[in-house]
Amino acid sequence: MARERVISAESRGPDEERANIALRPTRLSECIGQREVIEQLRIAIEAAARRGEPLEHILLDGPPGLGKTTLAHVIANEMGRGERIRVTSGPAIVKQSDLMSTLTNIETGDILFVDEIHRLSSVVEEFLYPAMEDFRVDYTLEGGIGGRTVNFRLNRFTLIGATTRAGMLTNAMRDRFGLRFHFNFYDVPDLTEILRRSALRLELTAAPDALDLLARRSRGTPRVANRLLRRARDYAEVRADGTLTAPVVEKALEVQQIDHLGLDDLDRAFLTALIRTYGGGPAGVEALAATLGQERDTLEDVVEPYLLQIGFVTRTRQGRCATPAAYAHFGIPYTRVDAALSEQSTDEGHLF
């Protein structure tokens, strides 16, 4: 069985989510980072409150682990609906009836949060259109020739959708969200502040340089930062005196096989295969997946995004290419000189 990746931004399920609840902000004033998003939301919430209306529907998109679910709960709290937020996900809604009970029992101003909204089936998505636009649904009570459709009026509510793949949403669904916000990776100072707050809530003594070190290896992602903080706490309690210092954190991360850039063994295997097996590229993702014994989706969704952000990999029409920075990280002389391929790179610039 493959070892779970400590630095993966994906949630590890309900147990981890419960552990994170105490570390999450509950009001906009407590949120760190994503300043443009927070400011625009603050204005929208205050304006809606002054008019006595529910918020417009909101779409939150960005990589996993950046706080989209957390912000949905914060919005509910700010609107005075913290206890009435309804939470579901795209994969959990298989058919129209899966939503009927929620929609017909929703009260004016309530929040419906749909995670992974890009994974809604086309049938359910089309069922939601009139609910979002006109606050009504047309539900078929019986199938076949004798089936009849009943129109249900709904109370005005706010749908908050979260997605890691905004490009997979249809234009029709995307256009029904009045407010759309994109989450960016966090910078080191913001992650350090998040870790400082988390350490206080965990009643953990941590030196500033230790928190800074953790922040630099957290891949710009709060979920990863908090996970590494808990791993470092465990190591400090077992192998040290319980206090987080820079040397203790270094040892803890060494045990987790996480290097100074936040790369783990799978990241390094990906880069090593690209450099040594495929001469730095270009190499197709299918070929890399076969070489590493991994699924294509794992490489595209879990491994590549961070390597692209830090400028270790580029995507070209011919395939993936390793950059000089990736060669330097492994101490390998860079011998590939292919300006044409570099110009064909289709990805955005570096994060750091």
C-alpha cells in the first residue's frame, strides 16, 4: 500500500476535518490571507444585510486546501446562519430527489454549500438552474407515461459552490453565480501567522523561526501547514521536550522525507524520472505515469500543480519538461538547450 502523502493538499477525511475545526477562523476578521476576496465579501455581506436580502450565489474556486470550505462557514456565520448551513458535495447528489428535501425545507437566507460542484451530473445541474435563478424547482413525482411534474416554490437562499476545477463547470452554471472568487496560494508570512494562531490554539510552544520553517515547506497551503504542525508537535513530544524549535522541526520533516522546498519522495521521483529517464523532456504524462506506477490523475492533480508553481516543470505541446531550476535542485548539470520548447510553455509564471 502506498504511503499517504503528508504534503498532499487533499483532505484526509472526516477525522482530519474534525481535528481542524478548532483551528479554523469563524469570522471574516479572523481570516488570514486572500485579502482581496475577504474585502469583496465583507462589502457584499454588509450590502446584503443593509438591504435585508440574502447574498447572491457565490462560487469559490482554487486548489485544494486553501480554505474554501472554511470560508463558506465563515460567510454563514457573518450572515447569522452559522447553525443553518446545509453541506453536501457534487458526488453525493446522484439524482434530483437527493436535493428535494434540502431545498424544500430551506428557510429564507439559509446557505447551501456544495463542495466539488463541478462533479454534479448534468441532470442535477439543470435541476438547480431554476432553483438558483427563480427559486423554484420542477419535480417529477412519478416516472413513465403517468408521471406528473409539480412546481415547488422555494425560499430565497444562497448557494455557495466550491471547486478545484473551475474549467469543468459549464458556462450556464458559472453564469448563475453573482459572486465569483479565486483562491491563490498563500505566501510565507501569511502561513506563518496561520501557524502561530494554530500553535496557540493547540497550546503548543513554538519559536518564530520554527514556524517560519514550517511555513516555507507547506507549499502555500494552510491545510498542509496545519498537518505539518501536528506532525512536528508529535515529534517534539516524543523526541524532544515538547517545544518546537527550528532544529526539532528540521528533524521532524526529515522523518517525513520533506525537503527544504516542501518536496516529498513522489515529487522527487517525478522529477528524477523526467530528468534521467526522459532526458528532461518533453515527456507525456501517460509515459510518466507508467514509469512511476501512478495514475495519470494523481500526477496531474496532486504532483504537477506545485512543481509548475515553483517553476520546476513546464507543459508544452510535446509534453512535460524539467527546467534548469529542477536540475539545480538535484545538483545535475543542465544540458538541454531548447528555446523553442520553452516558448511553447502554456503555464503561468512562478509563485515564488
